[in-house]
Amino acid sequence: MKQVVRVKLLADAQQLDAVLRTLAVCNDTATLVARIAHEKRVFRKRDLRAVTYATARGHGGLGAQVAQSVIRKVADSYTTLRANLRNGRYGPKGSRRRARVENTPIRFRPDAAQPFDDRCLSWQHDQDGRGGTVSIWTVDGRMKNLRFVGHPDQVAMLRDYRKGETDLVVQRDRKGNPTAYLIAVCDLPDPPVASGEHLNTPDGWIGVDLGIVNIAVASDRNLGDHLIDTYGDGAPDGPTGRGSTKDRRTRNRELRYTLQKKNTKSAKRLLRRRARKEARFAADVNHQISKKVVAEAERTGRGIALENLTGIRERVRFRGAPTGHALELGVRATRGLHFLQGRPGGGAGVVGGSGEHQPPLYPVWSYREEEPAPPGPVLLS
């Protein structure tokens, strides 16, 4: 299981200037290599290295390993571009947009991320587990004792499980002030998977109702109240920090309507950007809800049961509000939460409609004090 850890570099003005110039030289060289690859139609890493290695070394005075990293970055970028073209990301064959993308070599921003392997970047961790230093190659030579800081848990994960290359990234705030980060991949051992006789005998069940007004409601009173308070539409402060998910959906719907009425090229570009932003928001909410439910089930040794929402768009109607708006995030949340059903034996003995080791469970419960929830899920025909 792989996870990404990001730590912040505490670079002074001189160190940050060297980091920025290093990224600029690497990306300028990458743009040159990409142009050569496009002209000669050579995209495989090994073939591209044979054609452009000497040019990459001499163009910006890059070291041998950094030049190799630049060439690999270019080859990976063209691999991603071909996949996007194959999947229709830039339009069908013959369209002007697709032809323009196919006929234009890839260009890299001056502050685009640059990968470094262990020969170009090494780590030294502090004893307190709150940070450490790195030694990194720059255009001014090897820069040593460059401080980094991060959350103690992430630093511990970085120290124990880091594997592979590390990306150097620079982000700018609204005023344009740059901040450098290091992003590394950690290869964690897979958690143990329940199997055998324990698979079908969990210590109780957690029913999860995937709704619209409240995205997820659990049969466990404490967990259910927590999910409602955090992600329900009646919450005073949702995951965005600006109100409930219902308010967020209302703002998105009104902005989409305004942009769709304009029907201009810039409006369509903004609509595509908004679509990606809304998808990221829904994925984040789904992820956080799922983590809470799975963590509670794993802690208590219980299984998870989901209701079957097949055909919900045809079965549910609302008065006074468009069906599509009301279902916009609710159904999207159900898709994201369906991974809770998992593969047979995954997680904490998870079951559901897609599981092969248990029949579909449709839990029924009540939050009314006079009608307490039943002790377990109820099988419905």
C-alpha cells in the first residue's frame, strides 16, 4: 500500500533562490528534450535517452543523474498524453483541439515539479521525529543541511517506509511568494485481511444508510451522530468550513447556471474547471466518511452493511426542488462509498451488495428514543 507524504522545506532566501533556479533549468531542459522527442517521434525512455542525453547534459549543465531524471519525466509526460488522446480527453479524431495537441510538443512551466532519486537527494532525520535535513543537488552545487519539517506521524512514515524518487515542488501564495516542498512515496505493508471462519462471523454490524439530505447515517448512534454533525446538510459547519453540503451544492448549481447561460468559450473553460473542483470536493467527503466508518468497524470488529441504491433516480422524487440537484452529491457519495463493500475479506469483514461471501444486507434502524434500533441488520426480501 503506497501513501504520499509531503514535507515543507525551511529554506532561506539564498537557498530558495537556488532551488527556484534549479527547477527553471531542469524544466527548460525538459522542454528542449520534449521538442526533440516530438520532432523525431521518439518517446520510449531508452530510445529517448540515446538521442537526447548529451543535449540534456550540455544544455543547462545538469548532472548525469538529474539529466536522466529529466528525460524520464519527458517520456512519462508523453505516455500520459498518449493515454489522454486514446481515451478522447482532447476530443475525437479529426477535431481541431485534438489536432492542435498532437502537433504541439509538450512544454514545462519554469516551476514545474522535478523528481530526484537517492543519488541526487538524501535524507537525514532528527531524533525527535519532527523533521530533519536533506542534501540536494542544485545548479550551485550540492546543498546540504536544508531543513524540512512535517507532522511527526508523517515524518515517522517517511523515515520507515520511504521508497523511490522524491519530487521537488514549489507552490506560490496569492501574493506570489514561493514555498518549497518535498513529496515522497512511502510503501507501507498491507494491513492484515480477515479470512477463514472469522470472515462470516463479525461481532455485530454497522448499517450505513447512504442518503441525500444526510450523505451517510450509521446505525451506531455515536458514529451516526458524528457523521450527521460533520457532513449532514443540517450541519452548521460542513467539511468546507463555509456551511453545509446543501449550501455548497446550491452555490455550485447557481454558478453553473450562470456560466451555461453565457455559453462563451471562457465560460465553458470555467465550467470544466468547476467540474473538476466539484469532483475533488465529493471525493474528499466520500473519503473522509469512509475512513470514519471503516475505522469504527475495524476498531470494534464489526462488519459493514450498505443498502442497495440501484435505480434510486427512478424511485426518488422531490417536491419543490429539481431531482438532479437534490441527488447531485448524494448519489455521487454512494458511488464513492461503495468501496466500503470491498473485496471478499477486505477490511473489517466488510459485506454488501458487491460482496461474494454474504448476501446483500439491507439494515433497518431508527433514531427515535421510543423506537430503539434493532440489535443487528434485518434481511429484506
